[in-house]
Amino acid sequence: MHAVHNTAQKASAPKPAVTTKEPDTQVSDAWRSRCNTLAERLQAVEDGMAEESERLQLRFDDVDRTLLDLQALSQTMEALEEKVRDGREELEAVRSHAADQLDRRCGKVQSDVANLRGVADAFEKELGENRNQLRSADLNFVKLDAVLSEVQDNTSRTKEVWRQFRTESQEFRSWVAHLFEVLRSAIYAKTDDDHVATHMDELRREVRDLAPHMVSEAS
């Protein structure tokens, strides 16, 4: 292509001026004109091919960049897939750990609930026993009130008996003193020892006879 262009340039070099054109000169001019036209066309084709080559080179560069981007994207996708796999594994580990923790906590909660239920049952049982004891205590208090009332009544009766006993004892002492006074007078009035002894025996018998009666009254 360059050779043709050079040939065309050589062909288009100026010639010495000739006054008359010969047939060979006319043919040479025609061929020169054709060569120039052909050279121009070849130059245009060359320029077009250069532009197309540049466009193709740009497209090739774009394709290379696209391929590089795709390669980087592929690597990025692989990295993302690896991260996703790692994330899934980590998520599975977390899920498994959470499930284990939940199972343990549920087991602990169930154990605590069972213990609380046992404590509540024991408390309810003890509360029932305490209620029974309170009912029994209420009955015992009622009985105790009755006993205290009876004791108070017995105390009142005992006081009355002791009052009567003191009165009767005072009367008995007065009567005994009177008897001793009569006995003393009889002793002074009579000198018969046998009569005095007999009178003393009768007095002792009367005292012995009155003693059981006084004891029964006191009780």
C-alpha cells in the first residue's frame, strides 16, 4: 500500500514543461491520474482501516476490561459464596448453640417448676395440717374455756364450802370450848375421878364422831 503510494508520488513528480503532448505523454498522464485516484482511495481505505482498527482496539480494550471485571466479579462472587457458606456455617452453629441453650434453659425451667410445684404441694400440705391443728386448737380452747368456767364455778363453790367450813369450824371450836368449860366446871364441882374419866371418854367419842362429818363437808 505504501509502495503504491510512493509510486503515485513519484508518478506525480513535476516534469519539464513540454509544449506539445505526444500520445505517450497523454497515456502517462492518464495513468498518473488513475494512480493518483487509486492512491487517494487506498489512503482513504488505509485511514478507514486505521480508524476501524482504533475502534476495534477500543472495543478489544472494553472487552478486556469487561473480562477483567467479569473475572473480578467471579472472584468477588466466589468470595461472596465463601462468605455465604461461612455465614451459613456460623448461623448453623449459632442456631445449634441457641437450640442447646434453649433446651438447657427449658430443662432448668422445667426442673425449677417441678421444684416449685413440690414446694407448693408441701406448703399446701403443711398449711392443711396447720389448719387441722388450728381447728383442734380451737376445739381445745373451747374445752379449756368450759374447763375454766367449771373451775371458776368449782372455785366459787369451794370458797363457799370453805366459808361454811370456817363458820362451822368456828361454831365447833366454840362448842368444844364450851364443852371444855363445862368439863372444867364439872371437874371443879366433882371430885370423883371415875366420873371425870367417863365424861372425858364421852367427849372424845363425840369428837371422833364429828370428825368424819367435818372432813366430808370440807371436801
